[in-house]
Amino acid sequence: MQPLLFDENLSERLLPLLNDRFPGSQHIRQHGLGGASDRKIWSYALENKYMLVTKDEDFIRLSISLGHPPKVVCMAIGNASNEKTAALLLRSVETIERLAANPETGFLVLHNS
């Protein structure tokens, strides 16, 4: 599966919780992109073949206006703990895989149900 790139509104502490199912995933701070513009993060994800994971709806707007890749997983979860955020991503692995494989879909919104 395509590795994930976590936006700064999600914790770097998610990485070890998800490494088994999402190998190669990174956080933007690991690439010196903390505080970078959404466009710069978008370009980095595109150039490096990451799927963006964020809480920022602006990336959905970028997906609509610029198309994809990169694909975007938007976490509509409020102030959830790292454990709850990781659990939601792990429960959604098959859905995220379908997003990655579908050439016509650019983003996915996940929420706790």
C-alpha cells in the first residue's frame, strides 16, 4: 500500500502505532515541512507518492481543484487521542486501500461512528 504522510495537525506518535499496516509512513515534520503551506505539503506528497492524512479540510478543496494524486484521507474526528485515531485508521485499512486503487476518487473522510 502507498505510504501515508501525516499533516502537522496529527501527532508523530501515530507512526509506531500504524507501522505494521502502513509501512513507510512519515510525518511532515520528519521532512522539514512543519509550518509549510498546504500547497508545499501537497507538492511534497505528490512528488514522493504519499497519501496525505490530515484533519484539514483545505486538502479536500485542493483535491477538488487540482485533482489527484495525492489522495487525501481527512480525519473528521475532533480532538481524538492518538490511540483512537490509530484505531480508526486500522479499522479503515480496506477502505483506504480501495481509495488508493480507485483512479476516480481523490479523497476519503473518516469519522468515528
